[in-house]
Amino acid sequence: MTSIRWAAADGWTVTRRYLTHLARQPFQVVMMVAFPILMMLMFGYLLGGGMVVPGGGNYLDFLMPGMFAMTMLFGMSTTMVAVLDDAAKGVTDRFRSLPMAPSAVLVGRSTADMLNSAIGLAAILGCGLVVGWRPHGTVVETVAAIALLLLLRFALLWIGIYLGLVIKTPTMVPLVQTLEFPIGFLSNAFVAASTMPAWLGVAAEWNPLSSTVTAIRDLFGNPGAGGDSWIAGHATLMAAVWPVVLLAIFAPLSVRRYRRLSN
Amino acid sequence: MNSPEWAVVAEGLRKQYGDTVALDGIDLEVPKGTVCGLLGPNGAGKTTAVRILSTLLRVGGGQAKVAGFDVVRQGADVRRNIGLVGQNAAVDEILSGRQNLVMFGRLYHLTPKASARRADELLAQFGLADTGSKPVSQYSGGMRRRLDLAAGLILAPAVLFLDEPTTGLDPRGRNEIWASVRALVATGTTVLLTTQYLEEADQLADRISVIDHGRVIASGTPDELKTAIGGDRIELVLHNAADLGRAAQVVEHAVGETVTTDEDGRRLSAPVRERVLALTEVVRALDDAGIAAEDIGLRRPTLDEVFLRLTGDREHQEAA
């Protein structure tokens, strides 16, 4: 076999390892969506009465796209913890001492996490449908929205891999997990940026998460899409540009960091 | 450097992290089919040496060959001919023992069928056949280590690196690992083992290199090293401090060596060569002399003593 085919075969072997994890611990999928569902219930029902959707509309319909994006965001620390765990337990070193394709460790990790995220996203979309949220766009628009969410996850995944390789000690994990909240709240996932103080609103609009949320609100035909600023007006474009920019930064950084394990 | 009878050869191996020198020029020659023990305290450079030889770390200076391949220029060939068992049981805890071995077999580029067959062979060889389908998280420490060892042996490697294979194990787990290593060596595998325990090196290694501060400070067979550092001692605690002088004479006569006494502790000790013989003779001689002892025993030199002695020697030589 050629080296490229070996790289693909090895990547798939490592991917299958994580899929076996899921098969042996199906409860993990529940855990993955439990928190976004909890937030959906809290914001949708507990706090939703006080929420104003710009341009009018049901708050739950406004909130759900935000929850989908939050689910993608929380995946970042999941990836980070998995990478960290393998390094701490010596599994990464074992892989590196085998005659396998060096790329397989990262390729396997990212493929598995994408499959994992797709399952998680399907679960939270299903929950949305249960509480009455509906996509109102065409099939193509709905598929495009889901693709944008997975693209965001793919970019966040590589940030997760990078952080997992950089931080080295598990004591930093809660810090990164905690930081996911301000990143999530400082976006238009829960409230419209227009309701925030001016400067904070600008920061929230330029949060990559917001572009995805605005774009999928538009594609799903949910309320709260659009806005007066340039960034809000070009949300669909930016929902593709932001992840690509993040990928262009963090994928090479992760690969470099992985190679430097041997320094 | 190219001699075919060496499984591992290192010349002047160096590694530096910033200002910290981890390896300060290590030379090693491990003949094929033997066990070489790298003995040293934490931070001595043992793990760094193993990581370089198993291509996990880049060489800082010097050169090394493993199974005939250069660790810098022929890394992939080295990886095909080694097994590495690190300080942690580097196996997947969620997968079963069998699934772990099949996965590693696939990553060694065995076919699915060959991976499955090899996994079953290894599970049987390491006494894990009954528990092969259980998740590793349910394994005992010793079982995990055995699985870890099995994962390092999938291709029946020419050279096996064991980095502190029994650290953190209870005596039963340690014995299990020792038995497995002995069985492997009997089949011709070359083993490079690091350990902090003199006893472990003594049990398993044909030759020992003592490492401290990134340098080999002594090497030889276990017996040579023990002789070099003075060997075992017999220690007595007397019932009555007044007997100390007389007892010293009796013991000195029995073992034929200079006796050290400690009046406050009612204690005396002397080096011995033939352990059991010396013990019997001392007990008989004390009995004949009518001296009562509270405690009597043989003591092997501890690793601390080995180091104090060896590093002391080196400082002495450097001063001279």
C-alpha cells in the first residue's frame, strides 16, 4: 500500500477507537447535549418571558439557533480534554512509537469528533423540534445551516486540539471550560446584540459565534436575523470566513505543536 | 557502531532543555538477547534516554542505533523493530483488552485477521484470555501493565524498552511483570529497562548502567556493582549495652571483617560476603559467648547507599 493509503487506514483505525468509545458508552451522547438542553429550558422558559426579540417573534425560535451554536462551542473543551487525556496517559506517546502514519493521531481525532458532533447536533435539533422550534427555509437552506454549524465545530475542534497539546496539565481544564461561557454569552446566541451597551454590542457582533448564529437564523427562517452593521449584514459570508480563518491559524499551529512533542 | 551483535548502541548521547542538561553524554552497548538495566533516581535521565532511543525525542547530540537502525535517519525502521512500554499503562481504558490489542495491531499494519489472531495469542500469553472482552477500566494495576506489555510485543520486537515497568504496582503485580519479562528474554528479545529499584535491576538485568545527572557513573553486572559498593551487612541490636565490646570481638572473629559499633543504639554492624553462612556463624558464636541479641539481620545496600557511594567515589576522583 502507498503511504497515503496507509495514512487513511491509520486515521480510520484511530477514528474507530473513538466510535467504539461511543458504542461502549452511549450515555456520553446524552451528556454532550444535556447541558445545551438545560440552557435551552432555562432561557426558553424561565427567562424567556423577559426577553425581547428585535423585530418581534417567538423567543424560543430566536434562542434555538443560539443553542445549536453553543453545542458546537462546548465541543471545543471536549476535544481539548480528550487530547490532554491521551497525552497524560501516555497513549499519544505509544502512537508516536508505532510505525503508523504520524498524521493519523490528529486526523483520527478530528474525524471522530466531527462524527461525534454530528450526532450531538442531531440530538439537539431533535430536542428543538420537540419543544416546537421549526426550520422554515428550503431543504437546501436547512442543509446549508447545518453545514455552517459543522464548519464552526471543525474550526473549534482544531482550537481544542491546540489547547490540549499546549496546556499539558489537567488543572487548566476548568479554566478553559469556564471561558466558554463568556464567549457564548458575549454573542447574539441568547440576546440580540442591539440590546447590549453599544461597545459590548459591537464586540458581540464580531464574535465568530454570532456570525454563525445570525446566518443560521436567516437560513432556518427564525426571527432575529439581520442587523444594521456591516458584520451583521454579511453574516452568511462571515459564517464561512470566520471558521476558515480560525482553521488557517489553529490547524498549522496544532500540527507544529504535535511535531514539537519530540523536541 | 555497526557491529551486528549489539541490539542498542549509543555514543555520547546528549539532550538539553534550555539550560537544563538532561543527558550529558551517555554511552550504552546492549548485546542482543540480554537485559540492560538503567538504574537511577528520578530526574537522572533514564526516561530521556529511552525516549530518544525509541524516537520519541530528537537527539540533542551523539548518535545511537537500535536494532541496527540509526534513530535519527531511520526512525521509521526503528519504530518497526521496537516495543515501548512507558511509565503509564498507555492503553485505552474504555476499550476492552482485546480491542486495544487489535487496534495497536492494525496500527502496526497487520491485516484485520492477523491483528485479531495476534491479540488472542497475546491475551493467552499474558493470562488475560478470560478478561479480554472486559473494559480495561475494570482491570487491576497488574493486569493493565501486562496488557501494556502485550501491546508493546505485537510485532515480537527485536528490542523492547521498559520504562519503570513496575512503578506503582503492588508486590503481586510486580512479580507478574517480572515473570513476563523473564519469559520474553528467554525467547531472545533484547530488553532495555529503566528502574529506580536496585532489586528490580538485580532480578532482571544482565548488566546495569547506573545513571545520575545525565551520565553513566558506573556499569557492570549486578554482582560487580554490589561488590564495588561493599555488598551486604549484618546488623545486630544487643540486649545489654555492656556487652557491646565483647560482642564486637566475637562478630569480628566470626565474619573476619571490621565491625562498626554504635553505643547509643546498642547496635553493631559488619560487612558480610556469604550471607547465610555469616548469619549462622554469628548466631552460634554469640550463643557460645552467652551474649543476648534483641535483633539480628542481614541488610542489602539500599539504592541510597549505592548512589551515595558511587557519587562519592566520582567526586573523590574528580577532586584528585
